[in-house]
Amino acid sequence: MNYAEFLEAVAERAGLPPAEAANVIRATLKTLAERVSGGQASDLAEQLPEEFRGHLYKEVDFAERLDLPEFLHEIRARAGVGDDQRAAEAARAVLTTVRDAVSAEEIKDLESELPKDIRQLLHPVRRGVGA
């Protein structure tokens, strides 16, 4: 997946114009990089469009222990999105696009480093009858 395709997918999933989608991508990837090891961030960056790789760069291998509310708060603050619900929608748009853009093995590795509450953002919301 190239830069334009990635940006378009996030914009569509999040219901945002491209400029805002780019901001949400930056905020989400930077926050994700803080939550995973340096090796995992680097491995993930290798499979994403070059324009996004710098957002996953980190100088240390340490992963911060962020739960979902903290994760969303960081994205909200960095992207300037309105509330936690909007931050969750934006993060899900980015992370489901990441899931589509990288190998299944890389997603498995990523999921192994994330707590269950953040892992859920890698998957689209399932809407059933009556939902």
C-alpha cells in the first residue's frame, strides 16, 4: 500500500478530509510507537509507506505501559480530535489500515505487545442486527 492509498483509506474510514487524516495518522503512529518495543516499531515501519516511517522511530527500546484511555488521550492531544470517542474512531481507522498494509505475521507480532483493550482497535467494529 502506498502513501496515497493509506491516506485515502484512513480518511474514508474516519470520515475526515485528507489533511486531518494525515494528522491522525501521525498522532496514532507516534502513540503506538511509545506503546511497543523499539524493535517492533522498526519492524512495523519497514512495511508502511516511507512517509510514515519517521512517526514510528524511537531512540529507546522501552515500551510505555499505556492502557486504552491513556492511549486515546495521547492521540486526542496530538491530533486535536474532540473527545475520546472521536479519538477511538480515528485510531481504529489508522490501525485497521495498518493491519491491511502489513503482513499477517507483523500484525501477530504487534498484537503480542499490545494489551487486549488496545488490540481491539486493530479490528473494524462489527455491526450486527440491532446494533
